[in-house]
Amino acid sequence: MAPRAVRSKERLKVLAVVLAAGKGTRMRSSLPKVLHELRGKPLLGYVLDAIRNAGIKRTVVVVGYGEKQVRSFLKTDRLQIVRQWPPKGTGHAVLCAEKYLRHWKGLVLVMPGDAPLVTAESLKAMLKAHQFQKASATVLTAHVKEPHGYGRIIRRAGQVAGIREELDATSAERRIHEINSGIYLFDAEELMSHVRSLKAANQKKEYYLTDTIALLAHSGQQVAGYQTNDAMEVLGINSRQELSQIEKAMNQNEIVKHQKNGVTIISPENTFIAKGVKIGRDTVIYPFTWIEKSVRIGERCQIGPFSAIRQGTQIEKGATVGSFVELVRSRIGKQSRVKHLTYLGDAVVGADVNIGAGTVTANYDGKGKHQTHIRQKAFIGSNTVLVAPVTVGERAKTGAGAVVLSGSRIGKGQTVAGVPAKPIQRGKRKK
């Protein structure tokens, strides 16, 4: 079938099909592979974000193994979901979406659900290349040093003539270093015409979507290969080892961004910083520090070593958070010091406060979380336990080992000590 004539604007009409039915045998998990998390987000979430950010408004997700779990993750998205069971390969997965594809007049983007590094920018560039070459299909490819495990791109006279899966490749084909990403753009009519012709003539006895590339090429259609400059982008995840490798790569990319913005990170290989964290210039991050998403850290702060800065925390300019400190949903004021062995959860700490070693906010009563308020210039003695809700007034102090009971309000300049903590009346010195 010859590709139909379309106007360039019509070519921008794209429907995405995401293949998310696989079990991921090498993950050795009861969790579907696409729901394994990378930096706090399921792999499938990254793929769907890239599609949305590329401007593609219609998406069909093919589910199979762990269907209920995947559907539960997708329930908040406006997506069409189809079922592939039993799984018979990627070509069969696309056929399962036929009811959405048979009348589609435009392009079809096919993506695996386990490719979290693919960017919206690459998808847009691939779309432009597809349009420019007036291709019936375009394959996103990459050149890698170690192609083991990936399908190889077969070219003739520079044009893509087919894709050979490694199990079916000859020794010569296995020496090819241009690999298939599993991401394709098809003219919808061409795709449906050829995917119905697939045969399970391979070692796995599955219907390979990759075979449609050879069918299109043999019928005289233009098949383009768009090669990304960043080979990491096309790496899929098939094992927990690969998951950790990509986790490390993404973390290092995030760290480099902060370094370029003027943040000193003493040991990048031993620091975790989630995407979207804000850190001010001249702040120093010491080794073995864990910083989660939505955290905000001001300028000239010192964080770590061995600190966990959890979601929803804000650390203001010049503050210090030291060794073995965990902060959760807390705010630390300017120039305040939380230096050692401390847990602050749901705490609001004012400016120039000293939090002594071993301080704990007991913020959970078994039913709900409660806040602790510590006003500016307060001094919290070592091993103080603050049973929230508690308010510690400006310039107030707690003695070492004090237990401040729930509902307490320590007044401005007041000192409390003991178990439970009670005010201390200081007498005048005798002459």
C-alpha cells in the first residue's frame, strides 16, 4: 500500500500506544515491571510524561501482567486501556489496540512502558524527521558500544531494511552497534496493514512488531532511522541491576545541575538529590545526604553528612543541618542549627534557633500528625522530646533530657526541665 497524501498539519495528528503488558521476568518480582519505581516514580509514569510533554493528546496503554495494579496507577489519567492476554509479542500487543487504530487517520507512536529516559524533545525531533523524510515508518535508534540484548538495525544503502532481534541474529548481525530503542512512528494505515500480516516465525514464537519494518521496506515504503545523540536515553530496564544503573545516571545528572548553579557537593557518588529540589548558591552538601522531592534549601547552608531531608521541608539561608538528622515536612529558619542526631517532623523552627543533639519531635499520636512551633532564638537542650502539639516561645530554653508534654506552651524567655518538663525559677545570687 502506498502512503496516502496528507497535508503537513494533518501529519501532526498522533496517537500513542504504550506497551505495558510485560511481566519483566528478570526483575524477579510480583510487581509489573512498568510499576517499579525510579527516583520515586514508576517507570510507566516517565513514559507517559514524555508523551504528554511532546504534545500528544491521545494515548492507549496495553496492559497484561499485573493488570489490576497497572490500571490502578492509570486511573487518574485520561487514557484508553486495552488488555493483552495471553502475551504473544509486541506485534500482538499493537493488534490488541486495533479498535482505536483501525479508523485513525494520522500517525501512531509506539513506545515501551519501561523507557524512562526518553525525552519529549527527542520524540518531537523524531516526529520532525519522520515528516521531513515523508516516511511510512521511523525507528528511534542509538549507537552503543555494548549492544548485547538489543535488536540490531539492518541497513542497506544507508536505509533501514529491518530489525533483527538478538536471538534470531547471525554472528555478523550481532556485531552491529546501532540498536533498536523499541520506539517507532508509523503511518496508521501502513501499520495496521502490515501488523495483520505478521508471522510467529522466530525462536520465541511471538509476533514481533519489529518485523513490520522489514515488511514495509520490502514493499518499497520509506523506513527512516532517527538516531539519538544520547544512547542512555533509549536504554530500557529489564533487571534490578539495570534499574540501579539508570537510577545512578539520573541522580548524577541532577547533581551536575546543582553544581553548575553554585552548590558544592563534596561526594556526588554518595549523595542523592531528587528532581525538582531547589538549592541556593554556596550551600555545601556533605556525603551520604538524601534529599527528596519538593525540598527547598536556601543559600549558604550546610547539609550533612548522613542527613535525610524529606519531602516538604524548607531550610532557610545560612542554616546548618548536621550528622544523622532527619527532617520531614519541616521549616528551619535562617541561621538555625540542627547539628546532631535529631528528628524533626512537622516542625516550624524560627531564626537563630539551636536544636541540641538527640532532640525528637514526637509528632504522631497513632491517629494524626501534629506540629511543633519553636520561635526565634530558642535553645533546645540535648535529648529533649517535644510531644506535639507544642509551642516553644522566643528565647525559651529546655533542659537536657526534658520531655515537653503535648499541648504545652513554653513562654517567651522561659526555661523548662525535667520529666515532664516544668518551669525553672532561678533565684538571685547571694553576695
